Amino acid sequence: MAAPELEGRMETETDRRFATTLARGLAVLRAFRPSDDGLGNAEISERTGLPKSTVSRLTFTLQSLGYLNHARRHDRYRPGPALLALGNVAASSISFVDLSGAIMQRLADETGTLTLLLVRDQNRMLIVKTWRPHNVSSLWLEVGHRLPFNGSSSGHALLSALSEEMFERTVAEAAGDRGLTVERAQEIRRNGYAQLIAKGTVIADPSEYFTSTIHAVAKPFHSRDLSEPVIFTCGAMPADLSLDRMRDEVAPALNDAVRELERMMGQGSAVVMRG
């Protein structure tokens, strides 16, 4: 009998509507990171857990369709023009992404923090946009970096803001990652939700952070374009962003920035109310 935390994932993958080949092809595309100088089939196989023979067929197909290319080196794949076009279409279709740019850059400059936009990516949080403060070079998080739910302010904020159904599905997918259990996820959700109600932002306990090199405060944003919240986050090195400064200065500034975006979008703040 399957463990309870695995049931959600198993039910999805055994559903007759689930296209396994498509899921594997997307897994290949998700294996790429901005810092990669191309990937070979063996590296893609290692990152995805797929057999090398399967990866070879998928990369050949994706290259034929323009989603991957070999460029000048025929031993390593890189994202292709079709993937770039698809990403641009997605970004253009989600209206708040462009609107948030000036607001979040100003927030980064005024607080001296790296400001991030993150979305749920299966069992982790994926950084999809960054705004760097001027004259600050010590922050290391980049687009494509993935943060755990357990031990990041961004992950705690998402778990706190999801609907009950999406929370259960997300925890089922992420179970086991960095020690995340159903019980731990529920604890994160309770604590984070209380912070959202009281302050509008979430700060994970620094003693629980997945890394000791960054402090962060996070706030969910519920876009009408999406079925689940995204997360805006401000982070910096602990020496530059103490817990007091997060609470007293950066959290209110992040709140104001997201509220400004909500006003521009013609929508009010939304917190999923639970009994």
C-alpha cells in the first residue's frame, strides 16, 4: 500500500488522461539551468532520472521541433528558439509580469535586497524573475534556481496561501524533499497563515532556513491570470538583513509594493480564508 504522501502523485500518473511521454519531454526541458553550458544526454538522464535511451529519443525529438539545439557543439544540447518563443508568449500572456517590473526594481533599490518572483515548480519554488539593487553584487540567487518549500520564506508563503486542494496536491508532490512531511507542511501552513493574517508577509524562522547565507521575507500575490498564487520575495545576506530589519522595514515595503501592483491590476488583496 502506498504511503499517504505519495498517493496524490500516483493517482495523477496512473490517470488515463496523463500523457507520460509528454511529461518526460517536459522533464527534459526543466532539467536546464541558466548556469549550464549545455547538457549532454547523460547529464540530462542524471537530472531527470530517466533512462539514457529515453533521453536520447526525447532530445532528438525536441531538437527536431526547435525546442533544443546543438548550436556549434554537437555533443551538448541547449534551449532552442521555439522554447524562447514559448516563454515570451507565456510572459506576455500573464499581464502582471511586465507591470511588476518598475515596482519591484524600486523596491530592490530602496531596501538594498534582491527581489524575486517565484512560482511553484512541482516539488520546489522556481525563481522566474529577479530585480537586483544597484551597487550590490553579493547576492547569488538567479533565475532558474529552485528553493525548497521546507525552510524558505517563499515556500512557507506559498504553502500558507494555497487553497486546501492545491495544498494537498503540492505536499503530495514535494513529500520527502528536505524532510518535508505532511505534518511539517501543516505546521508551516498554520504558522505562515497566522503571519499573513497579522502582517501580510511570511518570514521563515532563520533557524529553519535551508541555507544560512540568506534571510528573506515573502508575500503571495494572487493574479487573475493564474489558478494559484505566485510569491514575491526580498532577500539578502544575514549581515545586511537582520530579523528586525526584515520585520520593521523590508516586510512593510514589500507589502506596499505588492499592494501597488494589485491596484494597478484593479484587484484587491486576497488571502485564502479558512475555518
